[in-house]
Amino acid sequence: ESAAEELMPRLLPVQDCDLSEDFDPTVPPRTPQEYLKRVQIEAAKCPDVVVAQIDPKKLKKKQTANISLSGCQPAPEGYSPTLKWQQQQVAHFSAIRQSVNKHRNHWKAQHLDSNVAIPRVEDEEGWKRFCLGEKSYLDTAVEVSRDEDQGIDYVQIGFPPLLSIVSRMNQATVTSVLEYLTNWLAEKEFTPELGRWLYALLACLEKPLLPEAHSLIRQLARRCSEVRVME
């Protein structure tokens, strides 16, 4: 006989008996039959539907996931974007993030030019030179060559955040470089090259965000608000 068939005769007396007969909740069950009887009696006392007691006052509070951006300065008059514009930018950014994640492996496999030397993750100064170029890093006026035979001197003006480059960066590298460039923005003026890299790095962040990524986004938002006020 199977274990279930062997157990059935033992259950039948429990099902047929009076559930409240000789039941003392203070006495621990001594046999399997007494244990099953106790379970049945306690289950019979439970209501069919259980309603949670919720404080109505708590329902009035806005239940959202919030990343505090305290310290951000309000936009000057005429600089505040419309809600429609903000929604369009968020939708566009979301589409770019999804596209980057979807095609990351494809772009990662693309060949890099021989002059592209990606710095080590811990090389902060090397990443600043790589992203922004020697011209911005040294704050000097450099004549950029645009001769068709030589091509553009990206060492001087900085390498753009090509998909073939950013797709090779893991999350630790993305977060580190975002920190380096956020620190740069805290001390230097905003430039188009810096803006392109900040946007690309934010698009490469994967969810769920690491705590340090949350902190960097708040720090970047505060600095951007300061730059907007000074414009």
C-alpha cells in the first residue's frame, strides 16, 4: 500500500468525530490524530475572508518611489521647461536605454580604431583626457586637425561616446566614469563634449540602480541646477 492509502484510515476517524469534543488548546497533541484534529478545529474557527485593518489616513499619502533631489535650485524665469517637453525627453531617453541594452553585445563586438585606448577603470585623469580631450583637460587652445588624410585628432578634442566604446564598459566602469565627469563638472564649465558623455553614461546604467548611482544622479542634478542658474 502507498503512504497515502495507509494514512487515510487514520484521517477518517478525525473527520467523522465531533471537532470540539475533548479539545483542550493548552495541552500539546500527543499523537498524529490529535495533531490533525487540532488543525481541523483551528481551521474551522478561521473566517472565510480576512480583511486587513488599514489606517485611512495612510491612504491619503502619495505612494511613490522617490529619489530626493533636495538642494536643486529652481530654474530662472523663462528657463523652466514645459511638462510636455519633459515627458518627451523622458520617453526618448527610455527608448535609447532600451536600445542600448538590446544591442549591447552587437556593438561590443565592433572593431575599435587603433588610436582608441580605453583607460583602466581606476584611472580618473586618463578618463577625463579620453572623454574631454587634451584641449579641455589642459585648458589650452589647440588647433584641431581636420585634414582628410589625417582625420580628426580625437586625442585633442576627446573621443565621443560611441556605442562601440560604451558597450564595452561594465556597470562598475560606467559608474566610476560618471563619478569622474560629475566631479569635473563641479569644478569646470559645462561643454558639449561633457554633456554627450553624461547622457551616454546615464543611458548605460542598468536597473536596479546601485546606491552609489543614486547618489551620483542627485549630485549631478544639483550641479546642473547651479549651472542653469548661472547661465
